[in-house]
Amino acid sequence: MLVVCSDTHSHTVHALTGRTSEAVGAAELVVHAGDFVSPDALDAFYEVASELRAVHGNADGPAVTERLPTARVVEHEGVRIAVTHRRSGGATGLAMFGREKGADLVVSGHTHRPTVVDTGDVTLLNPGSHAQPRGNRPGHAELEPTDDGLSGRIVQPDGTLVEEFSVRARDRDTRE
């Protein structure tokens, strides 16, 4: 399972609770779209995730930004995932970023609002914030492999299903 988190905003711990904690602990790969805030929160994620691929966000201090890139590309189960905290231009900017990276899925954070948008050529996923939802539903995403990509769901820490979605892996030849 691939688990996607963002916007932890902690000065000391990973702030994982309930289903989010269980999912991160069980995942083959955890992708985090930034805003750990402190190196302690980042290190706490490294301690519980078997494999963590993360980017830094706008609220991360220098001790985090020096350790993490602004953006990265991750491959998982044949799906190319472009990860960033945010991009100017909202959904259009994120879709352009995804096309530039040849991605099937773009993971972002920043808004603290769980959102999935299928643009036709790339899926945009913001898992929301598991720890600081700021008036939105708290959330993380869980994705499982399928024959043609990934099947996903946004889940709240209490286990409530927010939304289901799918990501189709495009043929490598059509990405370039």
C-alpha cells in the first residue's frame, strides 16, 4: 500500500493517530507533500514509515528544507507520481507540473483540504492534513495497485471514508 500525507505542522512528533497511524505503519511507501515544520516531526515520520519520500513545504524551517527537495518524482507500481507542496496557478499549475514530469498522479498539499481532480491526463491529489485540517476534514490517502494503475481512497484518521478514486498508469511512450 502507498499512503499519502501532508501538512503535519508539528514541532515535535508525527501527529499520526487512528487509521492514519495504522496506514503509515503498514505502508510499503509513504509520500509526504511537505509542511512537517520541524526536523523532529520529519524524523518521527522516518521512524514509523518503512520507506518515506517527501518534499518540503512553505512552513518548513531551514533544518527541514535543507534535507528535502521542493519537488520529486516517485515511481510506485508502474505509476509515476510527481510530488510538490504547492504550485502557482492552482489546479492548472499542478496539472502543468504533472505533464512536465510525465506523471500519472500529482500529489500536493498546502490547502489542508482533501481533494481529487481528474484532469483527463493527470490526476491531482491533495490528501488534506491528518493533523491540522483548519476547518476541513482531516485526511490521508491510501492507494493499492490494480491491473492498470492504482485504486485510491481518502480516509479520515477515525476511519471515515471521504472519497474513492482511481489513477490510470499511462504507457511510458505517451509520457514523453
